[in-house]
Amino acid sequence: MELDDPEKPEFASWASYTKFARRVRHERRYVLTREEEAFLATVRATNRGRDVELPEGMILFRAQRGIDWHTPKDDDGNELGEEPVGYGAARMKPRPNQAIEGRANPAGIPVLYLGTTEQTVISEVRPWVGASISVAQFKLLRALRAIDLSRGHGKSSFSEVGLRHFLDGTPVSAEVKEKSVWIDIDNAFSRPVTVSDDAADYVPTQILAELFRDSGYEAIVYKSQFGEKGFNVVLFSPDDADAINCAPYEVTAIEVAFKEIGNRWFATKHLKSDPQN
């Protein structure tokens, strides 16, 4: 097997990420082979021009399913009825050492998932119509160095390679291979998380997140599938931002868009012509 080469640097294949992801999902992940080590080293070596700075004081959003209720009283101590309120600041952050599995973190290692718009963060928690959601504004306490994984969002590595390679074996240039691999990485982070996801589905991006953290990044920015303007932001240290307010929201509508992603099958017995018709 030809290895990715961080010295050149050059990926062995336009599908190097796909091969890496398959191996760490289904073969081995805690003691990496030469193939995985070469791939990760080449990712590190080809990470050029993706640095962005998140400025101190930047306002981001975070959503959690559910709300609290508060019972105000008048001056005489009479209860005035319940009113909805957003969760408290502590509830809006992940619990230390009890973080659940996520796109950029394994269970037990907390990171802070934020977004640039209210629509983005509410959509990311997969609510239903009528659901109550707490949405907090978070303020960055210092400037953070982030890696931008939004460039390949919505693009296709297959299309980048071109049809000629698959028809007649036309060689793929190092530049196209690199662009294709990073498109796959960008799309892997932005792919929606669902409750049916297997924990193994998170492993490739979790490993890459640790690589980026080890490379000196303090945050990851990637495109959201919900809304053209929204971005997701992951802070490796939840202490780099504080909740400054939180409000209760209710989901009033959900727009569903869909597309067919494979060939339709047909029952052959129903394809036969009916002589009576």
C-alpha cells in the first residue's frame, strides 16, 4: 500500500481520508498503524492558509433542549404564576469529565459547541415543532486561533478528481489529491449528527480534532448544514467563553428538504403489463 507522504507533502490518493476513516472505524484506532500515522502527518503538513482568528468579545450562541420555570412573587409574597426562563449558565456548559460523545470529542473530554446564529444552534439539537429550547449567548474571553474547515463544504471530492481518471486512469495531480482530501475532511465535520449515529462514526473527526488541538489550534470552525450563513464553532477549552444571557425559545415550524440519493428499486412482478388493462 502506497503511503501518504508528509515530507513532499503529498497524499497517496484523492480518497486518503475515506480510507483512513474506514480503518479507524472498523479496524483499529487506539494504536495507529503506519498508514494512519502517515495520513495524519500529511494532514498536518498540508494545512496551509486555514488559520482564522476568533476575536476577543465575539458573541456566539449555544442551544440546549429544555427550559426552566420561575415563579415570581409580588411585594406581599403572593405567587404570580410560572414563567419560562432559559437554563442557568452552568447548565449551558458541558459537565467536566461527563461530556457525551460528539463530532469533535470522545466521551469524558468536554469541548464547547457553539454557533454563529440562533437558527444554526437550534437546528443542531434536532428539535420538533413545539419543543422548548434554551438559547444562550456566549462571549469569547480572549482571541482564539481557529482552523477553518468550511472551504470544502458542499463540494464533491469525486467531482474534483474528474471523470477521466475513472474512465481511463488519468493520473491525479498532487494538488487535486490534496484539495479532494480536504474537501472530504471539511464535509466530515459538517455532516449532520443524528441520534442513530454509531459512536464509531465520530472516531475519524475526533482523531482529527485532537490533531488540530495538538497543532496549536484552540478552536474549529466548520459550516453548518442548517442555513447558508451559519457556522459551527468548537472551543477546545469551555473556559474560553462565558454565557452572558439565556432565553427560552419555542420551535414554531420546521422546514424539511430532501433529495433522492440512490437508484430506486422496482418489484418485477408489478412491472409486467396487465392484460386486462
